Amino acid sequence: MNTSQIKDIVKKSVAEAVALCDTQAALAEKAGLTQGAIGKYLRGDALPRGDTAKRLSKAVEGRIPPYKFAPHIFDA
């Protein structure tokens, strides 16, 4: 999997998580992140680390598994 494909998966997963939480700010708060970090993931300007991927997954009650937020770290 190349970087472009990884970024597409992350962007889609974060967008889905935002939809589940209603706003970027709400997702950020639930995950203990900043809204700016969520924006970077949505734009493909950054990729979540493993611990961040787990926090994002927990913020959406596991409806999106950590590997969807960080396929460059976790295996499916």
C-alpha cells in the first residue's frame, strides 16, 4: 500500500468519525485531540500515530477500528 492509498483510507475513516460525532470539534474533544489535528488528518497533511488511532477508535465507541485510522501501523 502506498502513501496516497494510506492517506485516502485515513481521510475516509476520519470523515466517518466526524459524521458519527457531528463535528470535528466534538471528535477532537472525545479523542483528546485538537480540532486542528482532525483537520490535518482530513486534508491528508498528517497521519495518526498508533496511540492516536486507538483514541480515535475509542471516541467512536469502536465503530471504526484503529487500523482504519492508521493502516500504516496496524494490520487489518
